[in-house]
Amino acid sequence: MTSLFNTPITTAPSADQLQAWRTQLDSGFAEVADVFADCMREAHTSLSADGLDDYLAQARFLGKMGRGVEPLLIFLQEWPQVAQTVGEDALSPVMAAVKLINKSPNSKAIAPFLQALAAVVRRLPTQAQLQHYLDLSLLLMERTSSSIHGIHKSYPSPSLALFFEKSPQLLELLSLQGLSQWVDYGIRNYSHHPEQQREYFSLQSADSRAVLQRERHGTLLMDHTRALDLYLRALWQDGDVLVPYATAFEVQRQPMPYFDAFGIRLPDVYDERAGVQGMDRYRAALAHMAAHRRWSSAVFADNFSPAQRLAIEMFEDARVEALAMREYPGLRRIFIALHPNPVAGACNPATHSCLRHRLAVLSRALFDPPQRVQDVQVSDWVERFHALLAEGDSSTSEIAGLGLSYLGKTRLQSDQLPDTWFEDTVADYRDDNRHLWRFHELSDDEESFEEPRQTPPTDEIQSLPPRHYPEWDYSSQTFRPDWVSLYERLHPAGNAADIDALLAKHSALAKRLKRLLDLLKPQDKVRVRYQEDGSELDLDVAIRSLIDLRAGSQPEPRINMSHTTNGRSIAVTVLLDLSQSLNEKARGAEQTVLQLSQEAVSLLAWAVQQLGDPLAIAGFHSNTRHDVRYLHLKGFGEAWGDEVKARLAAMQAAYSTRMGAAMRHAAHTLSAQRTDKKLLLVLTDGQPSDIDVQDERLLIEDAKAAVRELDQQGIFSYCINLDAAADAYVSDIFGRQYTVIDNIARLPEQLPRLFMALTR
């Protein structure tokens, strides 16, 4: 049974009671006198008698602790609301946290802590969750406050107050676990860099936002850029740079997708909505914009009012979506699920402008045939719309005429009201239609009168969108998410005859290798029976099947057999370091390191072709973390022929050696091979380095982390290093899985032999 003393008091407090409470508070701040009565009336109705006594006792402490009036004012105004959400018992741990903060050099953070508390408990409504938040805050304070002699904290945390200010926003986006990981990353990486720490916890640094997006739930654009780009090219024969924009930091107005000369802009994350996965929401947005890019043309906006432009945009959006659904009917399900379905009559024209609402109702109805629309007036415009499209694709100018006609015949006087009805009117997968309008009055520059954008043909789209890979920071023992941008492309081709000349030059070596290769080739044949498709008929099974058929039983359909070799099952990727240093002359030779590498890889590719092992060859170099280039020389599905030889003949060296990202990308394709063993063979002439990295250990440690990652994926990494001083660093990266070739001139001979030894 609940005690009467623990239930909220509902009778209004008297003047004597207010004075008694004022005496109990014992505060001389003039600012408190202005709000005290209102605060106590709210507390009187929200808190129990015991809760009210605790409330005044803790308020008295805040007023006496010597930190000014602000903490006291915030507490008086905010605590009754907090207590209603999380319970009165939460006051004790909250004030314990306040007292710990007050004993530290961080007393200025008490005010923002109390200010954010009401918003925080709305996202963390249980005392257990709130306690986790308090523990996380105190951990941040302890780890980022600094001291002179290492005993007592002397300097305040640069980030604690900022963290409290941003906590409501962060908890809107992250779970408590995600918030903990975000804070932990900031502590580990920036605890000794005050300015960078402030930028991180105020959400100003790119690193902070990247970690925030990584911890968010939903489908991240940066994780699926490649798949979406291929979707755009395959289905729409279109291509452009996909650029994410942040949705987490725009509180007042959420931006909309759009495209311009610099690319296609999309939200950085999509959550599931109305049964539509985030990936399908991205596909819907891209399909809508691709349809605009194919079928829409810009018109001059100067003679149209905002209301007319709004109507034209709605009809044009519906037109291009109808054409898109005509070509790909499966889009209908996604469009209908994501389009708002406003209730007719929900907007009151006496108080609001209902034009947007009426257009949204009509836009939703345009997905259905006219006979399925109940509203007679709406059905008439649906019929006109479908009749216009029945004659063909129509055009932007024709649909603009339909939009103007609709507005002229349905416009109401209340459409001019300043209060606009927005509920259930925004189809957020649609773009903002900036591409539909051209303006005379902007300027007389030729850019204002540019020709309509033409979709580039597929064969002109050369480069793939970047892949983003993490990079290991050994100083903080954490990964920097999406730190490296890697661009892959097909290596340019040269003259295939040059490689034939190189193989002819080493014909004697090739003959010796041929004898070794014959010993490595799988010899034993294994018969695989019961195959529906096979190389020859299995007579035993076929006769048995015929007997079953004559006897009226179900015959066995698997009457064929095939043969496979019982032996090697290995896939190999050769990863070539194509950095600038390969252009130098090799020690004791007249050729450059690049030329010798070219000969060695050509012989290796020829040797692997004789064995029949799946082989891929790629090269890499880098120009800062923003531009790591991965060049395909031979794919797993390509045979050793003139096309591959032509690419090998055109090998060039430039820039630097960011090895970790290249290895991670090589593992991406190698791991997809269906073989028992997978080998990544790295050929390099120096240690990992790049021009934007000052600490030479950083990229060495990152490459070491990449080797560990590949090992966890079942990929064996082996390095062939041409640097005589490589022992100082190569063992740190590859352990014992390396060979240093001092006599580079013998590389063409040693590389194939080493490969055969590794794959024996």
C-alpha cells in the first residue's frame, strides 16, 4: 500500500506554505525570488511530500556551493519534470554526480549538465539508463581533466561542458552503447589534444561525425556507395558522384536530396520505414532523380508564382515516377510505401493554407487508376493525368500546363494564409526540384542559359566510386573509420608484344620452370557421379534409371558424371607496389626495379597459367589518404592473353605506398574465391609511407593490422621485399611470412620459384 506521504500533493500551496519553503531554501539571490513561486507550485503538484523535502534540500545545497545562481535556477525549473519521467529516487545519483563535478576543476559544467538533464531522461527514462549516462559523464571528466603532478586534477576538461550540451542531440541519434563508444573514441584519441578534443565533442571535426555515423543504426550511404552507383549505371545508364549530407545536425529544417553539376546528394543514413529497408529507400531516391535526369527539362520560373511552381513540381514528380514504374514495375511498391497518405479533409481551410495538403492527396491518388479514386474532383485530375501519359512520355512543358490548370480551377482564398499545413505532405525520397527551374534575373552569364544536362553514355563512365577503408592508429589502439578513400580502375593498356619479347628473353628460364610445373600439376582424377550435367554418361546409373522408368517408378535424373583433379585448390592475388621508387635503377643492373618487376610478374603469370590456378594481379600507389589508387592488371576471370599482357606492358610507377588499404581491398576480391587456400603475394621495394603521414610507424602498424585482418579471413599474406634494409620493418608487418631479395637482378628467376615453393 502506497503511503500518503509519498503521493503528490494536489491542493494549491498557501502563501504561508510558500514562505515556509522559501525559508527552507534560504537563498538570497534576487533571480530566485522571481521564479520561486511558480517553480514550487509545479513541484507541489508533481512531487510527493518526501520528494518535495529532498528537492528543497538539494536546491539549498546548489545555492550554497558557491557556483552562482545559474545551477540553482536550472534545478528549480527542471527537476520536477525530470522526476516525473525517471522517478524521484534518481535525485540521489544525480546530486552525487553534481558533487563530484563540483569537487573537480569542472564546476562550470554543472549548469549545462542540469540544463540537458530533462532532455536526456526523455531518451533514457529508467534509472538504470540514467546511471549509465552519469557514469559515462564522470569517466569523461576523469579521463580528460589534467593535473600538474599527476595526483590532483588541476585543469578542467576541455570537453565536459560541450558533451553535456550535445547530449540531447547525441541521444536522438545513438543508443546508450553507441554513445559510450563515441565518447570512448574521443577520449582515447584526443585526451591530450585540448583543441582537437573540443572540436570532437562539439561535433565539428570530420572524425567526430564519422564515428557518430558509424555508431548510428540504419543503412549508411558510405557503406553502399559502390552498390548504389552500379545500380544507377545498370538500370538507368547514368552515373555520378554520390555525395552524402548529414541529417543529424540539421534540427530546424531537414535538407532534401538533390543533384547538380557536382554530383547527387543523398542523406548519409536511412532507417527502415513503412516496411522499406534503408537500401530500398536509397534506390527509390536514385530512381526518382534518374527519371528526372532522363525525362525532365528545365523551364524558366520567372513568370510563375510559388504556388504555381509547387503544383508544377508535384505533377512533374508524378510524371517521371509513372514513366519509371512503366519501365520498372517493381518500383511501384516502394514508391507507394514511402509516399505520405494524407487523409482528405484533414486540413482546415479556415485556419491553414491547404494547398500542399490537396497536392499531396492528389499525388498519392495518381499512383492508382481513376476508377479506384473515390473523390470525384480528384478522380477527374487523375484521369486527365493518365490520359496525357497514355499518348507517350509527355513533357515537362505539357505537364506544367496541367499543373497550372489544376491550380486555377481548385485554388481557394485560404491558400494565401501564412500558416501552411505540412503534416503528411512531404515525400522525402523526392528531390527538391531545383533542376526544373531556370531564372533570367540571376545574371547574364552564360551559365544561366546552359544546355540541358545530357546523361553520359555508359562507356564514358570510367572510374568507380571510392571504397572507404579504416586505418589503424597504433597510438590510440583504435581504427579511424572510413579514413582512406581507395579508387579502383582498369590499368591502361600498352603493347602486348613487349611482354612476348620479355618471355622470349627468358625462354631458357621458362623451360626450367616448365619441368618444375609439371611436377606440381594435379595428376589424380576423381570421378564425381550423380550429376544432372556432366562430361559423360554414367552407364550404371543410366541403366538403373531406364529400368525404373520401364517399371513405372520415378527414374533417377542424375545420370551423368564428371571428373575433377584431386590436388591443388588455391587462388592467388599478386599485389604490386607501384610507388615512385620503382623508377630507380636496381642495384647491380642496368634496368629499373619497375622493369625487373614487370619481367618477374610476366613470368609468374605465365607459370600460374600452366598450373591452372586462379590468379589476379593488381598494382597500387597513393597520394595521401584521400587518393589511394588500385589498378587492375589481371582479374580472376581473365585468361593469360593479349589484353592482360598489354596492361602489364604499360605499368608505370608514381606517388607513395599506403599498403594497408590496398591489402584490405585485395582481400575483398580474393576472399570471394571458392578455393581451399588463398594467397596474397605482396611485391614491394620499401616500407609503407605517404606524404601526409609524419610518423613512419603509423603505416607500418596499419599494414600489420591489415595482415591480422586477412589472417582472420583465412587469407595467407606473404611479402617479397626488394629493400636490402627491409629486415628493420618487414618482420613487424608480416612476421616470418616474407623474403628479402638482395640481388634484384635475379627477381624474374626467383619470384616464380618462390611462388611454387609457397603453393607446393
